[in-house]
Amino acid sequence: MGIPKTRKRLPLSVMAFLIVLGIVAALNGAHVAGRLLLATTARRAVVEEGTVTLGFPGEAVLLRRELVIVAPEAGIWHPQVSRGQQVTTGTSIGELVDAGQLDQARQLQEKVKGAKAVWESDIMAKKQQLQKSLDEINEKVPELLVQLKNDLAKMQTAQAQQLNDRLQEMLRQRGCLLVEKEQLDQEAISGGAWRQIEAEAKELMAQATNIVVTPMTGRFEDRLDGYEDVFDPLEFKTALVPLTPSGTVSAYSVPAGEHVDQGQILGKVIQEEPTFAQVRLDEKLDTVALNDQVGLHIKTAQIQLQGMVVALAHEENENIIVLKLFNAPPAISSVRETEVEVILDQVCGAVVPEQALIRLNGQEGVYCWQGDRWIFKPVEVMALDQGQAIVTGIRPGDEISLGLRF
């Protein structure tokens, strides 16, 4: 009978090494598989060309030269311009009418009509009578001349003398009638006593109507918000303190036909150019100085304008800059208070989401997909705003990872 063979066991140290080697191999495989899975499932984005704005949010009050127009005297208001209408210096915006004087003037005008009608009728009757007398004389004069010629031919001296006397009398009468006719013509031109009454009526009518004109060229508005007197365009420093409405607030226009008192506000004229903006910022803009040109995005009107810094002040809790806008388009004509963004610069280049940026070994960069793997590429951040960054080191069209970490 044979002796059974026994299996020789490996030493414990070898067995331990093999176990550890198996675990390491398994972990490495899992890591490789995990990296491969992460690489293929990572969220991606394509780099695009774009612009990032370097801006600071704030609140602004738009200020202009504004002159309030008040009633020079009491009366009934009759406007002649509408809200928002452009006017020039000296334009009549309306009339103030004194009802009492106007009534007296109208009564005189009615009196003039009656007196003028009577006078014209009288003048016409006198002219007709004169013309009738002149026609009769002019008709008889030729007859007398014929008779006088015949009597002289017949040597009837006495009868010829009588005819001559009659002829001379008619000629004298005709001369008087012509003088009287000329006087009537002059009276018709100069007018009668009613002319004086008419002049009085016109004078009273002029006194009853007071024309209100604009003191400067601009845009007429019939409502006030209280900011009209808080800013002097010739003294920018007046806007370096927080501004609040300090004048009269009028939310309605004076309707036509309404009685107004002396000194009552009728509206205002706004000089659009130049327009200023007092901007209050939470952040101190150390890089901004007087006479710098900056952009101003007005959110209410969704428009971006350019302006120059004409005054600035840094307070403990608030910073104020005053901008003189280079132009004032109609889109901001009705804007007074608005949220804005002061734009210091706009940088163009390759745009990446901020979440794509990672820091590896002290270097800012992104993971770019090249071939079949992610490659870390260092970048330089040129500008960062609202989750978007302008960077150098990559190009538009590159595919990058969003939030990938190895």
C-alpha cells in the first residue's frame, strides 16, 4: 500500500503578498473603470466667442435742467400744448383768461356791432341821397346849356341871363354835394363813434387774456415729481449727497377751462441735453477718476449709454458718482429713478462657465477633451462676471468639462 502525498502550503508571507496584490489590482481596475466612466459621462460645454462686462450694480437718479412754470395771475386756463411736446423759447403754452374782463369786453363788442350797424345804415342812406341829388343836377345841367345857347343865338339876353343864373346855382350845388360826398367817404374810412368803443373792447380783451410762454427750449411736461429743484447743472457737487424729492409733487395736469390761482403750477420745461445721472453704489470704484468715460446700462429702458465722470464721493456706507451722459435718447425721457450698472470695461474672447474652472497644482485651468481623454489646460482668467469668464489658453470650439475633478 502506497503512502499518500501531502500538498505543500505556501508560506504565510507569500500568501499575504498575493492577497494584497489582488486587492491592489482590484482597486486599480475599479479606479480605471471609474475614470473611464467619469470621462465618458462628464457634463461638457463648447467654448464660444463672447463678451464679458465688468460692471457694478447701483441705483441712479436722472437729472436735467428743469424750469417750473407758474400762473402769473389768476384766470381760466386754456392750454395750447400737450404733454411731451417739444417747445422753443417763447412758445405759447396756453392762455389765462380773466372771466370778468372777458365778459365786459364781449359786452362792448356786442355794443360795437349795434352801433356799427346803425352807423353803416346812416352812411348808406346819406350816400344814396347825395347820389340822387347829384344825378338830378347832372341831368339838368346839359339841358340848361342847350337852352342858354339857343337864347344867346336868338339874342334873348334877359332870358339867357336867367338861365345862366340857374346854371351857376346848380353848379354850386353840385360842388357842395361833391364836397359832402367826399366827407362821407372819409367818414366811412375813419369810422364813426363806434370805433372808440371797438378800441376799448380790444384793449379790455387783451387785458383779459394773459399768454404764458416757455422760458427755454425743451420738452413740456404738465406733471411734477419733486426733483425739479434738487440739482443745479452748473454745480455738479450738489448731486454728491443722497437726493430726495423736495419740491411740489403734482400728479395731474390742469384741465382746460379750470380756474387757477396766481402762482399755481402749470407745468415745467425740461432741457434734455445734457442729462446727468447720480449713481449710488455699494462698492467703491478705486479705478474710477474724474473725467473718466464709463458706460451706464439703464435697466428700466434696457439701453446702454456712455458718459463722463464729473463728480464722485466715497462715503463709509455708500459711494456716489455723477455722470454727464453724452446723449439723452427719447427712451430715457420719462425715466427718473432706475436700477443701473456702471460698466468699466468689456472684454472679448473665449467664454467659459465659471464652474468649468479648476485649480490644479496652483494653476487655474480647465479640462479639454482631446482624442479619447480629458487633458488639463492652464488658462488665464481675463474677466469674470455673472458666472461667465473670459480666458486665454483655449480657443472657441474646444470642448471642456463642467465640474470634472480627478
